[in-house]
Amino acid sequence: MKIRRALFGGAVALLAAAVISVTIHGQTPAAPTGFITGVVQGAKGPEAGVWVIAETKDLPTNFIKIVVTDDQGRFMLPELPSASYSVFVRGYGIADSERQTMKPATAPVTLKVNPAKTPQEAAKVYPGNYWLSLLEPPAAGEFPGTGPQGNGLGPNMQSQNHWVNSLKSDCNFCHQLGNQLTRSVDHVFKAKPELKTHAEAWEWRLGTGVRGTSMYGVLNNQGQTRSLKVYADWTDRIAKGEVPPAPSRPTGIERNLVLTLWDVGDDHSFMHDLASTDKNRPTVNPNGPVYAVSAGHGSLVVLNQRTNSTEELEIPTRTPRAQVPSRFPAPNRPSLWWGNEHLWANPPYNPADPHNPMLDSKGRVWMTSKIRPNADPSWCNDPSNKFAAWFPLRNSGRQASFYDPKTRQFVLIDTCYATHHLQFDNDPNETVYFNELSGPIVGWIDSKVYDETKDEQKAVGWCGQVVDTNGDGKITAPPWNQITGRGESLLYAGDTTGGNAAGARGGAAGARGEGGGPDPKLDTLVSFSLYGVIPSPVDDSVWGVAERFPGYLVRVDRGKNPPQSCMAEIYKVPEPGFDPRGVDIDTNGVVWTALAASSHLASFDRRKCKAITGPRKVDGSECTEGWTLYQTTGPMLKGTNIPADFHYYNWVDQHNVLGLGANKPIANGSNSDALLVLDPQTREWITLRVPYPLGFYSRGLDGRIDDPNGGWKGRGLYANYGTHFVWHIEGGKGTKGKVVKFQLRPDPLAR
């Protein structure tokens, strides 16, 4: 067992060193002190729980501040830079107020609002999940699908949950559903006047643009005939005036929220995710830049919030860019917005395709990014490499890099395995772990070894997923039983090479016992593609989530001598949950995962497992007692008991950045313009809504403490508009993505 560094709060000297190492970015002007205060007055008196929004274009990048009115309709917009602001009010049940131009001042102002004239006018500002709740999936009795010559549902759609799973994780994972652009086909009719019905419009739109190939494939998998009827019925009813139920206005703690937004990127940036500090040391990089990665442009975008300015840095590749393939196909049908322009291809766009940034204790920004073509170098499958001897690798679509703000240089690192999400462990070597997304490998880079040697072959390692099915407490050498997955089934593979090495991709050794079943004397190689990983702060394990329906947690323990000592455990998501995407962990080692399609936040506590010794199972049926499911709030999809929200990922506030207590789990309300904070003890949710511009589609989160003694002003939680299509955001084509800072003050009038 290696010695593990204490988490935040228990290592003052380490934290002090971390702060000193990166305070170069803290040498910036003091925060602005301007404010606008007053009251919002409606037709029947003060309006409580509505948003007051101040926006300015006078600064280097567009800047927005948003607060909520208190019980008496009073508001306080704090920390406003000197500028001229367009100020207006938005809220449920009222029409947006007229915009007024004003500058920060001490004299209070009165903002007048009027009730919405019609239900349709009121509903314009409802979050996307409310509008999506009007969509009616095929009834449970219509499944299983029997294909285009049968009931029009795809044969892979075995149940209503399978169809909803596809709706959420095949469609929702790129953008919101229910926002203005997706709940209407008017723009399709305008571009293609020969189309006459909503079904025809949907069939056309799902084949357009940079994601058209994927969208049309999803439609065919769902079953084109029946699914087009679902989508057409939805938008047709909305076009005729149907509206969803009204959301509740913010109450209680929700009214203490202060939002600050900055524009980043341009009008076709696909800004995937961001980072502001070291997850394990949240005082790293105090008052420093926030770093976002632009996947479509292959760049690192740097936001300086003290100067309200941004810059964009191109991420290099090791191979000439023209030889590094883009993952974004050309449109089969012209985009309704960009025509035949091949967005995010190379050239003209940089193919580095960064996905997920994280900071280390030195303030360096680590990323997953492409550095070369897909074919791996020879050392990745050379048997003299101990990792390749057990798990030979031959191709990877994305590798790793980091940016050092001190030198303003990028460093590229080959990994052999493909990379997707990355997370730092809290071990002394600051090991950074990766998952593959389309493969079973859990990989890592020992950052200390790399810093000391600059040798990627010495610093990089990886493990496959081998379960101790013979129960001897260790992983025996191959050959192994081998399992492949198809949908919900787990199938044993027969003998393949019979060799001494089992490759996770290509030439994997397998075995069968008598009667064609698994050999009880052998351990078993499984292959769950992981969507994300998180190292445990309390032991040497790494947890990952697999989306294979209905979803699994995979625990991989490296042991003392990887890869021989790597041991996997499998835990299946229990009903009624399905589709885990996000994964994070609290300081006690409890794992949290957002179930994107069933709209739960689920916890798994391995300490509750009654039996974790002896022969282990590969089907995930062990330790159902370790799971707890918390369903999110909001309206359900019509005719179902499944909320219409979607949770792209989740995050645990280990260090009390928001001020609601340590270890509070948070789900991304990616369909509801919100972050959803859970109190596990009371099972109550706090909704932190971003009301403007509509279309806040968040992916990851990050929380930083700039000043541990600075109260609410010294802390902030960060997210961004991570949609593939920024032209879906309120304002349409020409608008930009945004970084959002969340802060909770002690009351709605604190400044």
C-alpha cells in the first residue's frame, strides 16, 4: 500500500507550497466593487424569485452578471467592473422587462415588469427539460422493436427504457433537447420549403451538418418509422400552442446565487470542458486563469476574469497536422446554418481535439489531445514492455499533453491507449489516470517519473480488466476466460490464440471449461468500455463507469506490480436506474455517478458489500446493497416515470467550495439550464439555474478557493456552455459559448 497524501485541510504545508508555486497568476488588480441595487416591481407588488441580469459589451469580452430577488423583490448585483450595462428582468410568469442602460451606482433603482400575456409567452423562458417533457416515447407495450417491416421500432430497442436511453445518450449527449431550436422545425421548413410535414422535416434535419451521419444512424437504430412519428407529434403539438407546466421560481438558498458569465471562443467553437485548479488542492492557481478546451478548434482557451479578457492557444501535434485525422466527418447533407462547410476538420482547423483539462499542483494544464495518427508506436505492443506483454495495444485516437503557464510551452506525451477523461490521484507522484471511451483500458502517467526522466515509456502504464473468478485472491497469468458484451448479454468467447498474452484489442487469449462454459480454474478478462474514471482518495483503486445497458461501475486495483497485479470488480446499476455517464468520489471513498437517461444521481459504497472475497462475478450482480439511487426533480417524459432532464456528468464538492458542506454531490442539469445539488441526508435538491442566455448545457465542473478566508467572494464553482452547437444558444448563430462562475452568498443582498 503506497502512502497517500492527505486531502485538503490536512496538509497545510503542502497547500502553502502549492499556492506559492502558482501565485504568479494572482498578481492582478483587485476585484471590482461597483454594484447596482434596487427592487423589481410587478403589477401586484414586488416580484420575488426573479432574475436581474446585467450585460455589457464594453469589456474585452462580453460580460454578464445575474442575481435573484429576495422575498421583497430586492436585488444586489455585486462586483461589477466599470462599464455601461444593459439591465433587464427575467422570471417565470412574467415577460422579460425592457432593457435599461445604467452604470454601477449606489442609488437604488426600480425595475418594472409585467405578467406574461399568454401561456406561450410565459413558456418562452422555460428550461429545455420542461419542453421535452411534452415528448411522448413509444408506449412500453410496443416493445420489443420488430424493424421497419414490423412495428417500426429498431430490433435493438428491447424496451421503452432502451428507447429513452437512446434519446438521452445518443441525442442529448451533444446538445440540449427541448431548447428553442430543437422543439421547432420552422427553420427546416424555411430552408427546405418542399418539405410539408413535421415527419419530413425531422427526417431531413437529422441528416444535416457535421453530426448528421451520427444523428441519422441513431434514428435508424431507434427505428425510423415509429421514432419520426414521436418527434413529429412533439413539435406539431408545440407549433399548435401546447405548453409545458410552469417551473417553480428559485426559493431559499437558490436566491443567494450569483452568476458571472464571460464569452469564450467564437461562433462555431465546440468548447468541451474547463479547469481552474487542482482537484485535490483547490487553492492552486488562486485568482488565476480558467482554462477551457476547444475540441473543434484544437485549442486551449484562457480566461482572465480580472481583466475580463481571453486568448486562444493552438495545441501542437507531434506529427504534421495534415496527417492527424479529425474525428468529425463532413456533412452528408448541408448544415442548415453552415452549408457544406466541414466544421472542425483539418485543414483549416487544428486536429488536436482536446477533450478534458485538469491542473496539477504546479498549475500545469494537463489535457487529452491528439498528437499523431492512430497507429501506435512499436513499444506499445512489444513483449519486452511488461504492459504490452499482457495487454498489447496497436492504435489510439487521442493521447496526452500539458501546458505550462510559466514557460507558455506545450509538452506532448504518447500513451499507447486512447484517452478521453483524465483525473489526478492524490498519491505523492501525482499519477494521472485516463479511460479510453471505446476500449477497456485504464491507463496512467506517473507525472513525477515523467518530470524526472522525460521518458514517456517509463512513465506510462496500463491495465485491462481481469476479474478474480477463480477466487484465489490474485490475478493468474493468461490464458483467461474471456467475455464479450452485446447489449445486456455477456458471452464467453472460445479459445483464440492460446498464447501467453491476452490483448485487450487484437489476439486476446481465451479459454473454455468442460461443456463450453467458463473454466473455474481461470480468471476472466472482461471488456467494458469506460466513459470516465476517478481514482479513490482512500486506497489504490480507480473507478470507471460503463454505459453498456443498463450500466456498470468497474473498479480496477493496480496492486503492487501492475499489470500482473491489476484486479477488476464489476457492479451493475440496479433498477430503475440506467445509463451512468459521470463519475466522481467523495473523501470517504463513496462513488457517485449520474444516470443520464433515467435521471438519477446514484451512490455506491463498497464498504456496505457483504462479500468481497472468494470467486468474483463478472455480471455485476454482486453488492446490490452498496447502491442508493436519488431521482432528480422536474417534469417526466409524457407517459413515463422518467424525468426529461439529462445529466451529462457529475461532480462532488469535496472541499465545500459552494459553502453547502463538504462532499455534496452535484449533477449537471444539462437539459434544465442548471446545476443540481443533492443533500443525501434529506434527499432534497437545490437547483442553481442559469436563466440567460437559455441553453446552458454543462459537462464537467471545477471548484476553486482563491482565498480560504475570503468568504463567498473567495470561492467559485465553474462550468461552461459545452454544447456542440453554440448556435443553439439563445441569440442563435453568431453567439458564443461562455464560462459560468457560480457563487453562493449568505443572503440575496450581500455584496
